[in-house]
Amino acid sequence: LDSDKGYTDQRLTVALVTLPTLINGQTQQPSCTDIQLLVKERRSGKYNIINNNTIIYRPVNVPDLKLTARCQCTSGDDTPTWSFPNGSIASICVNENVKICVMDETHSKEIMFLPILKKIISGYYTCYTNNTSARFKLVVFGAPVITQPQHNVEIPLRENLVVTLNCTAAGFGSLMYYWEKKDSGIWITVDSSNKTSYKTSSIGQYRCNVTSEVRSVLSGVITIYGPPVFLTHPANHTVSVGMSVSLYCNVSGVVVSYSWEMRNTNGALWSRIDNSISYKYVVRNIQQSQQYRCVAGNDAGAPISNVAIIQVISIKVTTHPHITQTTVGSSVTLTCTSSVSSGVTFSWSHNGTSVKTQSLTNDHTSILTISNMGYSDSGSYVCTVRSESFSVMSNTYTITIYVPRPVITTHPVNTTVIALRNVTFTCSVQSDVNGVVTYSWHRNHGDIPNKRSRGQNSNTLTITRAIPPDEGMYYCSASNDGGSSSSNS
């Protein structure tokens, strides 16, 4: 048989022994004096005499290939009979391993071997008549079938332990077992001692290579994993009261779960605070210094990260007296106080921009004075405390600069005027008023005679050629960004 191209017809010369028989005291020659064994494969469609008493059969993965053996009586008319490795003809006839073909006119019988692994029986096949026989040996080699592990599996390996890998396979002929491990993307043989088991204390990917005379097959990949390994530990943080911090831990390997633990800095017992199965944990609204750690676990173990210390520093910005609003031209003193006094520096920012104004600083306090404040000085002020190991910002202190509304100091006075003469009213505000002041004049009942008046939008209103219908109560309004005021009428 040619395992690459199919099958090659073989011939077998069989030496037969003829046994005489006695009938009524007379020697009689048996009816079949010679038989032939022939073999054919389905593709050729013809029989050839076997010239070797052993047939090596290597099935290939082509469903329509078959091997057929024929036992034929070349002289006489006896019908030959087959015997098989696993028992009588009757048991073979109902067994799917071998098919018995119907006897044809040449007094022969055929057996047909289907090329399906484990369905072809190796052994001696004997063809016989009443007094003679011939046989051939069929040796079947097929690709092995791995029964364990058929699929990829994962096995945990705990510290200082050894795991045993097992591989089982079925097939014809001699099977060889090789164990391989993946190294830098390449599979290399780590055990060629032909053992169905392999012991190892190293993590990695393994597989079993089972080889027969036909070909090799590979098992599923066995991944041996150990406990997770921390690549990044949660970091220390220094924060002010009320802030939030995100803690991270990064690991390699198979991770089933994460958990986070916390304790106070006084060395109390660790308590579990989060089982969210996340490598990230957010500590919110921090009020005191505490310690945290991450636990990353799988079936091989649960290592613990380094301890992360969150140090809380009290930093606060205040004013004395306490103000949140002030007027243009006033002065404000901001005080920044830190609970840490050694090795720290202070800096100030206004609306996110560094304040260049000099401030007075001692060990744990920084004082910022803003004089003659204008509109541009309103906004948010933040104090930052720095050391070699941390930088923490204070709470935000917001100051609003506002403009007081104008105060009217000169009011219009009552006036009596002769008809058809002019009359003038005057209104004015204090001299130190901030911002731009606008004026407007109003009449309690009735409209101001527009065609005969001047200065309705100034501090002086003049009505020309006054007439009796112009009589009434007149007053002015003075306005700026801080609001408006009205005079007496």
C-alpha cells in the first residue's frame, strides 16, 4: 500500500496442500483443488493476485477508498469460506467492521474493508474449502485519535507544587508520545521518553504529540497558570480633606477576581471594602489618613499588592473678617493654613493663573493681601502646598467685586415759572461713585413734552416755553452696574 498515492495491487502465490478423501473405500479427489487470494482497491476496479502474505494497510482520509480481498476456487466448484480474526463468519456478517459480499458465479467470496479508523480488524484472514485453505495477514495502521485532552484546558499551579499532565490516545500499531512546550511562540519538545504523563512545576502552554506510522496528531493545549503577578502596585497619595483618589493595580496572568482592603494608619486589622472585580478603586470624600491594598486572585493563589498610604493634609483658605463680596477699591487678606509645617512651600493662583503678588509665609501659613481691588480681582483663589513628595491644593475661595448703586445727593426742587418761560431741574450723585452713571427723567402723571425739553438723559432737564399742561411732579433716576436710585419729586 502506498500511503501517499493510494493503494498498490499486490500478488500472493499460495502453496496449497491437497488432502485426499476416501469414498466407499476409493480415493477421491476434492472438488476444489486450487484457490487464489486476490486483492483490489476501489479506484483501480480490478483484482490482482496477492504475492505477499502480509498486507500493510494505511487508511487515508478519503471516504470512498476501499480494500477488497477475494478468495476464489480456480478448479472445482466448491464455494470457499472465510474465517476472520475475531470469530466466525456469522459474527462478521452482522459486524460493521467487515462486509461479506454475495457469492458470485465464479464460486468466490469477497470481503470488503472500509477505511475508517478502528473499524478494520488486523489479523489473519483465512479462505478455505473442504480440504484446503490459504490465508493472508492484514496489518492496519491508522492515524491515532487523542481522547484526552481533546480540547484546550487550563490548570492552576500553586506555589512549590508539581502538576501531572496526562495524555491518552487510541490507534493501530505502535504509538509514540512526545510532550511539547511553547517557548517564544515556538513549540519545542521537552520530553521524548514516550510517556503518557508529564510532570512539571513551570507555568506555560503544553501539548501532547502522538505519532503512529501513519502520521502525528496533537492534543488540545494545556495552559498551566500560576498566581497573578503584580506589574503595578497602588501608589501613595497626599490629599486635602474631602478630596477623592483613584487607586490602580495592574497584574499579569489569569485573574479571576480583584478585591480591595483598607485599614487605619494605627495598624488595625485589614477589612475588605470592595469586591467589584475591578483593578480600580475610587476613595471618595477622604477625611483621614488610611492604608489600602489590592488582592488579585485565581485558583492558583491570591497575592497581595504593596500598601498604598493616603495621607490627608488639612489645607484651608480663610479671610478675616470673613467676606465673599467686596467693593472696588477695597482690600482683602487671604490666609492659607496647612496641617503640615515642615519642608513645604506655598503658592497662590487666581482663576487658574499664578498670582505674582508677594505673600507673607511662615512654617504652616501663607497670607495673601490684595489691595485696591478692581473688577479683574474677582474670581476664585486657590492655595497650593508642595513638598518633595506631594502637591495638594486647598479649597477654592471665591470673591465677588460688586459696584454700589449711586446715591443721589442733589434732588430737583419745586419751581414756579411764568407761562412761556423756561424751567430747569437738576439731579446729581455722590462724587466717589464707581462705574458709569446714567440719568433719566420722569413725570408722575403725564409725559415730558419732548419737543420742548432738553437733557432727558442727563443730570439736568430743561423745559422751554412752559405752559399750564406742563405742570406736574418731576424726578430723576441715576443708574450704574450696582443698581439705580430715584430722586425726590
